[in-house]
Amino acid sequence: MAEIEREEMEVDVLVVGAGPAGLGAAIRLAQLAQEAGRELEILVIEKAAELGFHSCSGAVMDPRALAELLPDYRARGCPIEADVVSDEVWYLHESERTKAPFTPAPLRNHGCHVISLGRLVRWLGGIAEELGVMILPETPGAEMLYDGDRVIGVRTGDKGVDKDGNRKGNFEPGTDIKAKVTILSEGVRGSLAKTLIPKLGLDAESDPQVYSIGIKELWQMPRGSVRPGEVIHTMGWPLKDDTFGGAFIYTMADDIIDIGLVVGLDYRDPLLEPHKLFQQLKTHPLIRDMLAGGKMIQYGAKALPEGGWHTIPRPYAAGVLLAGDVASFLNPMRLKGIHTGLKTGMLAAETAFEAIANDDVSADGLALYRTRINGSWVAAELRLSRNFHAGFRHGTVAGLFNSAMILATNGHGVLGKGPGKAGHEHMQTVDAYVDGHVGDDAQKQFRRPKYDGELTFDKLTDVYHSGTMHEEDQPCHLLVADTDLCVTRCADEYANPCTRFCPAQVYNIVEDEQAATGKRLQIDFANCVHCKTCDIADPYQVITWVTPQGGDGPRYDRL
């Protein structure tokens, strides 16, 4: 096959990912250029068909960073669902709850806003374009471009390639976009950052990352039945004591309830299924009553970086800066990352602008980014929560006690740092886990649950409500390095956890008479909601998530 001739495009700053961090960076760059009276070519590329389609979050937003970036954000029409009017924390038991007598400081949301992240992103995109920023949706970053160890840009993904890798009649080669500075803000477990960080050794001094998966639904309730701005966080049931996580319930405008479950992907139980636990959550009497009369209207899932301060890689190298979730700038103790994403994007913009003005985009020239972060309120927040997640490795009760002590000891806590292991390394084999949890009757987890289609739903029904669409005649974007391992060693040791941890029923073990084992792995990539859980939680780390054809994936409207 002939070598592809690619167009080249040159800009001053390339931003990869149109989330809060990326758009915060683009807007701040445009503001700085305007203030200095300079021309600056700023390009944002985004893999979704439209801005916000791949944006999924709780979300209760601390407006601190937004107020710094756009002090008149309310007057400019920021799409706020509601100001927070109440906070509650519940500890759930199977049929009851224990309500906390007070809300812990990290979960107090006075002054915060309930928002739809997708709508916020679309609004920010409009402001960026008003300032002269170019935004290209349907344009995934497929490969980093280097000159030695200096990043010089990104190659975008090809379009019009069939499932066998052949070029179709509508083939469009990706473009080599070259920039003086590239800002990676592609979100959690970014596919470009996943290759960049080890190549340049940016994680040499940081702990391995740990993640959670967040699964959520939007429910349309009867007119006039919902007071917007109520915030409830829960712990306990349906999660076991050895599994990190909890639920959230937020009320939005237009009588919509936003409900979700966060499950730590450093769990030990190989039979655990986050989606099943989320459906089980809704059967709690209090939550069942809360959703009575409503209709589920949208579904989504995404991973969250939970490691915090100790897991942040060096966020700069020659020609490149990392901002937002891609570099773990999320506060796990507050369950918030939009404000830190915006702020780190703004700090990246200030660093890039100064480096370009000084004609020095070397690693030394961009090192001021880390200095800016360390001197900001982002660092103060994240240092305080640095040992939060680690405390839960001893169980929920110990984790809650450690959290209280964190506040009393300026972030130290009493249980120390994490064990220095990546989340997937915590998963135990079926035999090891079942032997240690005889009383749990773990084998019951193999049974497929029954869902009623009104309160509880199977994965495919939920995927339908995510709006996910993929052109099926394209290369599979979920690369499994050894599919034989799936039906041999993984089946024996872990009972194929990919069939459970995926919240979209992408992975299935099916009968195949032609296979040596009589079974094979079937990957239904068209169901993928781009949460990245498979790339993260696979115990053998043989799954790699790469960007599919531009524009494909979920089409979230209000998540």
C-alpha cells in the first residue's frame, strides 16, 4: 500500500480535547493575546461529533476557576442547572439509611452549582470561538509527533478505513498538526498521554494511578416534583466494605434527577460488576420512592482519576503541557475536577503564552507550569486530599476515619500513602478471593440479574440511552494484544472480568467450534461509551483503547 501523503497545518498552540481544561486553556490564551495585542493561532481538536457529546460528569461545580476566567459568567448565560440549596450525606444499609448529623467539609457545596457538563462545554466553546479560537470537532488525536524528545504536534486520525485496514472510497488521511506548544487535555486515561508519559519518563517520580468508574442516569420526573439544587452523597450499600466508592444524587432544572454510582477500579473482587451494583442501588426503598413516577432518559459512564497529588506526573516536557484529568488534577475527597481542570488549563495557557513570547518551548522554558501549579489553590486543595483514597484500602470505616484525620492533620491522615500499586494490581483471582470470602457466597455473582425495564435496566438498554453510534466497518478501536489469553488463563484465573467491568457490554465470551478452546472473545466495539474502564482495569493490561473514527461514540446531551 502506498505511503499516505498527509497535509500539514501549523499553529502556535494546539489543544487536544475540548473539555473544561482544554477550553479553559484556549480561552485564557485568547485573552492573553488580546491583552497583549498579539496574533496567536490557537486550535482545539475534539474527537466528538459536537462539543459536549463526550462530556460526562456528576456534576456539582465549584465556580472558583470559572469566576477567575470569566468573572461575568452568569451574565453571559452560563448554563447553570441550579445553585446548590441543600447537602446531605447518607450511609446506606440494604433497606435503611443512616443520615450524617452534619455534612463533612469536603462535601459542603454552598456556593457551588449543579450543572450539565455537556452544556457547560458547549457554552465555553462558543466563547472560545468568539475570541477567535479555531475548534475542530470529529478530529481525534491519533499519534504524537516528535522531533527527538520534543513534542512538535499531533497527527489526527484517518477516516474512511474499513475493518480490515483497507482504504475505502471516502478515505481521508489524518493531518499532521504542528504547534509550538501542544496542550494535552484529552481527559482521563488519554490515549496520547498514555504513550507520551512513559516515553518521556514523566511518571518517574509519581505513584501509579488509581481510578474509579462513574456510571449515571438522568431521570425525567413529573412536572413540579423536583426542587433543583439538592445534593445527596451516599456510602455503604450496595458496595462491600473492601470496595471504594459511593453514590450521588443531584436534582437539576426541568424536574430531572441525576443519579450515579462511583466504584473504585482498585477493587479486589474479580466478580464485581459496577453496572449491576448501580442498578441494585436504585432498588433501595428510599431511592426507589425518589424515582417513582419518573422515566430514565439518558445514560453514561466514564473513568475518574482518583490517585490525587501523589500520582500527578511531571506535567510538562519540551513542547507539551498536560492539564486536567489527563494529569490527575482531580480532587478525590471533594469529588470535583471541573474547577481544577479549568484552572490547570488556564495555568497551562499562561505558561505557553510566555514561552512562545520568549521563543523558548524547551522543557526548561515550560517548567514554570509546575511552579505555577505548586503556587496555586489547586496544589493547596490536592495536597490536603493527597492521602484520601489510600485510607480506603483498609475498608470503608477505616477510610472514613482517615478522612476525618486528614482534615485534622493538614492532609497527612493516619494510614499513610497508598501501597504504590496500580489499581488493576489489586484484583484477586477468583479462587483467592472466594477462599477469603466464603461467607459472601461469591458464586452468586455469576448469575445474570433480572431487570424490570422500568427502574432497572440491562447494559444494552442503557447504552441505547447514551446515543452511542460507531460506524461498524472500521478498525476496532479496542486492541487486545493476546485474545488467546482471554479464553485460557484469564478465564481460569479471573473468569473474564472484562465481561463485567465494562458498563456497555462490549466484551463477550462466545462459543466458537473453530477455536481450539471452543470459545473466543467477541468485541462489540459499537457499544463502547468511551469510559476507558477496560484499558484501566484489565488485570493483564493487554487491552488498549485508541480513538475510533472521528465523531463516533456517545452523544450525551445533558450529562
